[in-house]
Amino acid sequence: MPNPAEELIQTTLDCLKGVASTKSIIGEPVTVADTTIIPICKLCLGFGAGGGTGEAKEKAGTGIGGGGGGGVKVEPVAFLIIKGEQVSILTTKEPRRFNAIFEAIPDLIEKLKTAKEKDKKGKEEKAE
């Protein structure tokens, strides 16, 4: 007799395998005029299952039970953009923006110091 828990686990795994394909990570290209956009995704899978057998104390016989479940998360992380001969990548989480901000901080501080010094000299000249 087939074990229902094993069948449930196998069915759940088969469904997850169907989702976790290369097509889920590298999406279908979309072309508009001379530009092709290819989505690139991150795929996260979670799976849990369990089963057991036992006897009921009140009734004669053996019981079998099982359960399982899984979850999938597909998140776009970038887009490959092909326009003519040029290829570029656009990420959805723009760390470059934050890097640019952090790189600009020393220049911004220097500009603020210079502006403050000019303002201070201007006030001193007016006071004289």
C-alpha cells in the first residue's frame, strides 16, 4: 500500500521543481523597437514535510498521517538591456546610488566649510 505522506511529499517536490526552472531566473525577453529587456530574478524556495504512523487507542487499526508544504518567492533583481550594440544592466536595488552619495559626502562637507568661511568673512567685513 502506498504511503500517503510519501506521495504528498513527492507531489509537493514535483510542483516546486516546475517553478524552480531557468526560465524563473532568466525571464522571457521583451523586445520593443531595437531594445530588448531581459529580467533577471532571485528565486527562494522553502519546503517542509512530515509524516507518521500509529495506532489509535480507542479503535483497532493503524493510522497514517502526513503533511507538507512549500513556498516560492521570485523577486526581480536586475534587467539586462540590449539596445543595438550596447548592453547594460539595471539593478532594482540601486546600491550605486548609495555609493555615489557616500562618495559625495567629503566634497559636500568641503563645500559647506568653504561657504561657511565665506559667510563669516562677509559678516566680518560688514562689521568693520
